[in-house]
Amino acid sequence: MSVIKPPVLQLFTPGPVAVLPAVAEAQTWSMINHRGKAFQSIYGPIRTTLAKLMACSEAHVMTGSGTLAIEANVQAALPDGGKVLVLSNGAFGDKLNEHCRLYYNAEKKGGDTRFIRLKDAQGWNLARAKEHIDQAAADGYKLLAMVHHETSPGILNKIGEICPYAKRMGMLTLVDGTSAWPAYPFNQKQMGVDFYSFASQKALGMPSGLAVVGLCEDGIKAVDAAPRRTNFMNLKEYRKNAEKNEHPTTPAVTLLYSLEVALDLYEKEGPSAFEARHAKMAAHIRSRLSAMGLKLVIEPGFESSTVTAFYVQKNSDVSRALEGTHKIKLGGGHADWKDTTLRFCNMGDVDMARIDKGLDALEQVKKELGV
């Protein structure tokens, strides 16, 4: 077969994202066996570092997309007959609901998944979630599942308000953080999150292919008590192998090299500086989009530091012109906002100069197309 190289584009997409050169270069390091001291000396510190940075009891790295880690957490959270409350406000909350329904439904020994969906890009806070949590807890529901950062329009949900309350009401908490960590302040234990997960190709600025599970103590107890529903996603096996700093299956070794480098760069910058840098870039994007007369999707108070969705006429034409003429790729509209929006994202190897170049191109295309 012939080799087809992809076009060189500046990505302002919600993932995969532009990868930092040092992170990409690490994938070219020499291959090692995934059993033995060489691998253990890498994987052990990675897990320790992740657990420290996330403030969880255990962190486990899986080879696969963020969806893999989400489903691994879902299937391990409750016994047969378990009941789940899912709070959604976008495509990925909807997908989380599908995962929960697969394992917790009436055919599974009386289980159930209750689905609550906000419309119009509204964000979840405790004021909006409380009545649903209260009713679910009264009805015997034992798990709250929701998304931290809903990528489809870029909504930052208030998990730090919601999850501790759900815990007080006797529920476990499971959060899909696929596109959230480490762009936002996060302390898994303090925020009352029993199960958390994120993906490599989002805010951490890595290639796609790794997903991380974070467990706190109540999550670990649930994993140990859960029935065996899967082999590849079995978190019991991850926990067992982690005692030897090993992986239950053959992992993507070169991606673990990249993860080492990405975590090192993140620690050197510092969490607060990393978060502030992304928040500053996103605020600049929102300001310039508004100055162009483009309406933002998200209600005030729930803005993302990494994904800014905006309404634009002829969104497909705008996207094609940006890519074809300017070699710039924005995120397309998604879910409820598919036909009416685009997303300008600031994750991975981006800076203010490149962002302004992308915004300048958008402004030019907007004028050329008369939108």
C-alpha cells in the first residue's frame, strides 16, 4: 500500500490536539519489554505521580480511548441490580447514560438508570441537581454519574458542589473527566469523586491512546465488591498487577514514554500556572469572538477554559475555508449544536500568537462569506 501523510494543520480542536514536540519525540525512544524492571521503573512512578496530582488513592493507565476508562469505571461501580442517576447536558453525558444502561437496567436483576438532561447548554450546579439527587437517593439509587467538562459545547459542570452532596446522601459518584484534567483545579478526594477518568489527547496535550482511571477509597471498595463483568476492563486485574508496578495486558509502551514527559512538563509549569494559562487563552478567545459579533453558546458561570463554542452561519463553509485556505482546523459543532456552531479550542501545543492567527483567519473568512 502507499503511505499517505496527513496535511499539516494548526489544530484548535477538542482532541486529538497539537502535541508538544518533546511529548511527541518521546514515542521514538527504544522499545522495552512490558514485563520486568525496565517497565516497572517507568509505570510505577507514573501511577504514583498521577495519584498525587489527582489527589486520589490509586491511578491506573489503560490503553484505549477515554471511553474505555469511563466504561471500566461504570461496570465496576455497583453490584447487579444497582441503580444509577445520570445527569447530562450534552453528547458525552448522553453517552455516559448509554454505558450505565448497558450494565444497570431492569433486565439486570432489577437495576435501573435514571436519566436527567438539561437543554440549551445549561450547566449543572447543586441548585439544579439537588432535587434529582434527593429523589434518587430516596428511591434507592446508589450511584451518581455525570461529566466534568461537557466537550460538545464546552460546559464546565460544578462537580465540586454536586458530588460531595451526593456522597452525603449515600451515593457513590462517578465522573467522566475525559477533556477536563488537568486544565481545571481538581482534588478527587476533596471533591467527593469516587471514580474519575480522563484521556491523553485532550488537556494534557498528548497523542490519543491512553486513558486514566482515578479511584478513591469508596471506589476501591466498590471495585472489589463488583461482579466480574469483563476481562479487558476488569479493574480488579489492574489493581492486582499494580502491586508489582505492572499492567494486566500489553500496554502502549511508547505512549507511556510520552505520558512521562507530559507529566514532567506539567509538574514543572505547576498546576496553578497551567490552569491560569488555559483560562487566560480561553478568555481571550471569548473576547475576540464577541468582538466579531459571534454569539457564545455557554451561559455565564459555566465557561470552559479549553473549548469555546460559538454560533456562526454556514458553519460547514466556514470550517472548509479555514482548513483549505488557512490550514487551520477548528472543532465542528456537535450534538445539539452540530449545525449551528463551531468550537475554538485551546489545548496542547498552542499559544496566544497562534490563537490570534487562528482568530484573524476566522475573522477574514467570516467577512469573505458574509456571515
